[in-house]
Amino acid sequence: MTTKAKIFEAINSRNCYSVFAHAFRQKDWNVVGRGWDETRTKLDGQIDNPDLPDVNLDNLLSIYVENILYAQKAVMVWVVEKDVAQRLFDHLEEFVQTDGNKYKRNFPFPLDEDDLRTQGGFGVPTHVYEINGAKTLIYASKRESAVETLLELDNLPDEWKNKGYVEVIGKKTEVTQVFDSITVEPIHGFVEIRIDRAKTLAEKDLTKYKEALRSRFNQRSRDVLGFDVLKQEPLNIYPALHPLYEGRAWTINRIGHQNEGGYVNSNKGRRKDDDVRDDVYHKHGEEAVASLDLWSIAVVFNSPEGSGNPGLVIDGHSKILSMQNPVLYIARILDCASEQDYRLVRDSLLECCTEGERRHDAANDNNVEPKADAAAA
């Protein structure tokens, strides 16, 4: 198979055509058609056209790599000592498994289905990318899901047909290659886990994949560095909810909240560009209560590259509001067509976390002062 054919098949396997369409538009490539098949035909006709020097295989491969790095991720961030992050950064290539790693031989392209089915279920550290002061270690692996499929009557045993079966549905295990990853940013002391293909995964599955990847990464860090890097829990992103809700540089498409009367509500825009804060029903309801306690939020951004709407989803549950110190660890960063899209969303989340923590600390300080005055009296 030619390199061009491999890239085409790899793009198709990612199952997020709209994200690639925005990536092509961000590059000003006039190749987007109705669906992937039409777009592929246009790409095939323009790649290596001397009149279109930017439309080439190297740039197409870069678009695909950005997709496996940044598109449809569930994200958790650890804040570690900067010297620890620097040591990790310096030695990250040593985490890559070379012996018996079929993924590495084919990377960055996915294995074919037969080879993928023979692989174990755990992520294999396969490749390191260094981009803008950060290194990302890719853990290639497979993900299995059971899908119902209609069995052809002609393939059924005669004894089944003779018993009157006219339709038989079976369950088949489908396998998909995924590119989970761990990113290290020494300048900030960040270590970030990204779970791939996270748009439709249940929270319990995200937690399971996170713990499995964290365990394998810590095991490798003990071998290479002599200690576990990710010992504590990741950054609590619950404090970001209210600053996100109040921000006007983005659209709030959905919220889950509880008012001071204990009533639980959810508001969602019908379209992606609908902002629930502008809904008359919601505005009057918010004015009627003293406060809203948020437990989930969906935020839509405008791409800094001019095409696309990367999103941030934090899916909590109303029960966290009963906790003395609510915690949320997982954010879904979705529909990012480029690194710039991803950075916009992730950095906005972290800035809102910092602002939320500042407000929390200020509120605690204000509560402590009256108690101190009372004690002195």
C-alpha cells in the first residue's frame, strides 16, 4: 500500500470526518466535499499538484498526526514539581517499548484488523512527539466493543431454518485502534493523560482506562526514574465551573445545576451555537434564585484558526454537590482540528481552574476573619 493510501485509510479509520474537514479548511485546502469519499477524491487529485505546493503528503500526514494527538480526548492533568517534570521530559524516549511492539512497526498508522485482534488490551508505549516545549508519549492499543449484526439466512444451519427462524441477530466484537497519550510540559509542571476516542465513552469507562494507563505509566517511571510520577489524584477541575459559566469568550451550550431550594435542572441549547444564558426562560429563572450550584457544563469555542468549534464537556453528577469538597477530574476536549484548537480549550479550562481556586481561597479567608474577631472578643 502506498503512503498516500495509508494516510487515506488512517484518516477514514478515525471516524471523525467533520474534524478533518475543519483541519483542511484551516489550511485553506479547497478539498472538502460531501463526506469523506468525495473529499478523498478531491485530495487525490490535488496532492503533489505543482500549482498547489502546500497540498502534499507531508502536510496531510501532519493533519492526521494532530488528530491522533488532540481530537476527541478525555483529559486529566497532574501538577508535579517542575524538576520532576523536567526529568520526565528528558527521559521520556526511554519509556518506549521496542521489543515485540507491532504498533511501532506500523506507526503512526493503525494495524489492520487481523493484527489488531491479536494484540493485548493494554496500551503499549510506542512513540514520542516533541512539540512546542512539550513531549507526548503515545500509548497505542485496541478498544473492543460489542455490536449487534444481522446474520444472513443463507448462512444459518438448516435445522434453524426448519424451526422457523427468519431473522437471527448476533453480537460481534469490533476492534478499533486508539492512541491514548501522556504529555509532559516542564515549564508548567504539567503531566497530562489523554484518553482517545472519548466523545461517547461512559464516565466509568474513562475512569477505568485512566487508571490502567496511570498504572502502566507509573510502573515504567519506576523502571526509568526510580519513583512513581503520578501518585496523587489529578487536578480538581470543579472550581472551573463557575468561571467557565461566566466567561463571554465562548458559548455555554449546556449546564446541569441546582438552585438553593435543592431543585435539580438541566438546560441545553438545540444548536451548537445556542447559549443557554441567553434563553429567556433560563435568565428569568436565574434572576429568581440567589445562586446556581453547577455540576456539569458544555462549552463551545470558536477556533482561532478560523474553521471549527472545539468544545469542552465536564460531565459531573448532581450528587457531587452533597460533598463537602466537590471534585471533578475528567474533562472532554472535543472536535479539535489542530494543536491551536486544543490549546485554546485546555488553557481556558486551566485559567478558569485558577480563578475558581482564587475565589474559593478568598471566600475562606473572609469566613475566617469574623471567627477570629469573635474569638478575640
